[in-house]
Amino acid sequence: MPLPPNRLKERLARDELALGFGVHHLRTVGTGMIAAAAGYDWLFIDMEHGAMSVQEATQIAIAALNQGVTPIVRCCKDALFEGTRALDNGAMGVVVPHVDTAEEARAVAAAYRFPPIGTRSWGGPPFAYAMLPPPNAEAQAELNEAILVTVMIETPEAVEAADAIAAVPGIDALMIGTSDLTASLGISGQIGHPRVKAAYEAVAAACKRHGKTLGMGGVYDEVHAATYIGLGARLLLSGNDQSFLMAGATTRAQFLRGLQPAS
């Protein structure tokens, strides 16, 4: 059974914007269908801040494999094993937050790549193959190529180490977690601050030198999003289910309140 296309990696290979739909609160297997219908390319299934289990995350991921979006899971840095379970059960990539050093990046890359590149264990037919994989060696080589492994840059230390992190084999993308970066810089919420722009410039340069993708999270306004995309950001976390629901519900409520007949 062939692997489903990783639409996220296909877009990045063409230097196109890849729009991610954050999943915090939705638990339905229809989540991927909703995201695809709304024009998104990948799911950002969040096990760092979302309260979902691996079981819930992988049910969403399995369903998404054939819904037109690519399921990606974020796990905590001290729970890399949750990422490997997610990859065995439908996810086509992992995002790991708070990676500050090349040593940490190497541990991430090793966890999610099969030998000889990494140390990921073969646990039987992964859901990505609909339970019908080719021989083990062929499947492992294909999965090493197909999945996306992303680390998040969220501190001044990580920005300083960006070149060394980007040089790590097996890491595909460096995503700046802009909200946490501003907090660690002592300028929380100031996403357009010159120090933030300088961080984007530094990480973008490191990505370009080493053939990696620059990612952007926590920036959704028209002004600053355009600036950082202009610097090279292509892997975009575009918001999450809560923010989308609040925006749509608020707009609809305001519209209907405005139709209140004058008494």
C-alpha cells in the first residue's frame, strides 16, 4: 500500500506557504476534513498545550491521512516517546518545542528516524501504510524520507545556536515560537520588536545555509506575518480551533445583534 502524500512537504519543496490548522480542543475524526475544507495543508495536533491523549491525537491523525491534510503532532521535549507512538499511529511528522542546543536537536532527529539515520524502533505496520507496508527496510527508508521533523526555537539561547541546530541531519525545519520567544526576551507579546525581527533574520539565515525550512508560530496579524514570510518563513502555524471558532462566532454574533429592530 503506498504512503499517502505528505502535502506539507510537497508545498515546502515548491517554496510555497504551508498553512497549519492548530488542534487544541477538537476531538472529532472530522477535524482533518474541516481543515481541508477551509483551505489548510496540515494539522498541528498539540499535545504540549492541548489536553488530549496520544489515543485522541492518533485517532485524528489516522482519519486525516485520507482527508486532504497532513497530520503533524507536537509533543513535549521530555516526552519524545509520545511522538514515536504518534508516528506509528498515523502522524506524518513531529514538532518538538523548546529545543535550545544542537545536542537536543540530535536527540530529536535520532528518536524519529529509523536506522541507520536514527534509533526509531519498528513496531509493526504503521497506519500510514494502511497496515500493508512493503518489506521493513523499504518501508523504513520511505518513512525516513516522508515524515517532517521540526524543532522549535523559543529562547535567545536557541537563536544563538540556530546555525548548529540547522546543521543537524534529520531535522527538516526550525519553527520560531514567537510568543515564548518574546517572553524569554522580556518583551512578552511584542511580536514586532526589533529583537524578534533580528531573531527571525538569524534563524532564516541558518536555515538557508543548511537547506532547512523556516517556520513561524504565534504571528497572525497582517503586518508582522508579512514581514516574517518575507524573510523566508514557509511552515506556518496559522491559528487554532479555539481562535477560529471565537473569530467566527464573534463576527456572527455581532452581525445578528446589529439586526435588532429599533423599539
